[in-house]
Amino acid sequence: MHSTGAATRDFDVEADRLLIRDVAAGSSDALGRLYDRHASTVFALARRVVQAIEDAEEVVQDVFSQVWRDAARYEPGRASVAGWIVMLTRARAIDRLRARQARP
């Protein structure tokens, strides 16, 4: 017997895969739907790393710009779409933090 939570997660994973496929094909609507699904998580993680709201907002923009550019490179065998987006967020947030610390 499947729990409702597991069924929902399976649906979410499949929905994300379809959206990333459509983003790779050039669908800005699909990117918007991915943004709606994941932007709050991206912002929360970025905010934890960089702390400043403005920097976190820029990280969100950077991450979804990278999703747009690199959707075709997404590899489902390596991570879920959500996991991939979180990895991108962590990398972009650390980059932003290092750049801010390097400024005098």
C-alpha cells in the first residue's frame, strides 16, 4: 500500500522531469512552472548561505538562468530535478559569498 506522501513525491518528481524536458526544448512557460515550484526553496537556501536578502535574490535569478541555459544537460540518473536545482543553488550561493568577501 502506498502512502499519499509517496505518491505525491513520485508525481512531483515526474512533473519536474517533464518540465525540465520542456525547458530544454525552449519552453519559458515550463521554466515559470519550475520557478513557481522551487523558488522558495532556492531563496531559503541562498539566504542561509549569503544572508543578505539582495544577494539571495540574485542567487535565485542566477540559478533559474542557469536552469534555462543548462536544462538539456540535466541527467536524471544523477539527481532529481529538485536535487539538481539545490546543487546549483549551493554552488551559486557560495560563489556569491566568496565574491562578496573578496571585495574590499
